[in-house]
Amino acid sequence: MKLYVKYMVSLRCKMMVKEELKKLGIGYVIIDLGVIEILEYISPSQILQLKINLKKSGLELLDDKNSILIENIKNVIIEMIHYTDEVPKVNYSDYISEKIGYDYTYLSNIFSEVKGITIQQFIILHKIERVKELLIYDELNLTEISYKLHYSSVAHLSNQFKKITGHTPTFYKNLKIKRKQNLEDV
């Protein structure tokens, strides 16, 4: 049996879910971003208690088909951009469709209808967040970052970054350096 959890987007979230399952004595096979695979039957009262406990931690157990699908899409994108070093070599649409097992047009329509933004816009927002992380870590230059995240050029990355954040990547990086220096001077 699979259960789907909204807002489960980090390793810390996975640890919280493990702890809640342990408290309730619920065995599991896998806990992944947004998904729990349960070993055995769990009673409605256990599901209700899990739902309540997860809610206290800011997580939400899903039961609506469209909500589950949306969370799956979001988790595939988050994992693809933030947690894998190899961004797929195929189009994002093909990758998402293949991972979830539905036609991309269907997924796209539901996502836009429920979230109010397109899957592509969601991907761009997460790519920009990933660029910010990589700029702060200062391990890669802009050329390497644009290659890593499959931008067609540094100019394309810079334009998209500025459109979303209002700043150039260089300005953002320098801003973070200044803040860090100010904190060290205190």
C-alpha cells in the first residue's frame, strides 16, 4: 500500500515521517520524497492518527487523486533539479511523463489547473533556486552551473535569473558575500 505525503521535500521530512511511523508501529518498505510504501494493512484509525501527527509537523497525508498526482509531479521535479547530479538528457516533459506514467499533456493540464502555474514555470523556479544554492556554495562558475542545469547558454541562465529574482547572478553572489562578511565583522 502506498501513502502520499504533501510538503515532504527533504531528508529531514523523511526522518520525521519515519519517526511518526515508528511511534504508531507501522512497518514500511520505502520512504521517498512524497511517498511511503507500507508493508501491511493499516487500520483507518492508524491512518487518521498518522494524518494528525504529520499535520503537526507541517506535512499532509493526501487522499485526493489529483493532489497525489500534483505532489508526484512536484517531487519528480524537485528530485531531478535538487538531488541528482545528472539532469535528464531527454526533455523534461518526456522525463516527467515517463517517471509518473501519464501523458504529459494530461499532467500539464491538471498541474496548471490546480497550482495556477505551468509545470515549466515550476521547473524554472526550482532551477533558479538551485542556481542560488550553487552560487552560494561557490564551487562552480556560471558556465559550469549553466551546463549542469542544461541551460543553452550563460546568457540564458542570467536572463532567466534576473527575470525571477530581479538581480543578476553576479550581483546575487556578491550580495551573499557582503552579508557573510558583515556577519563575521560583528
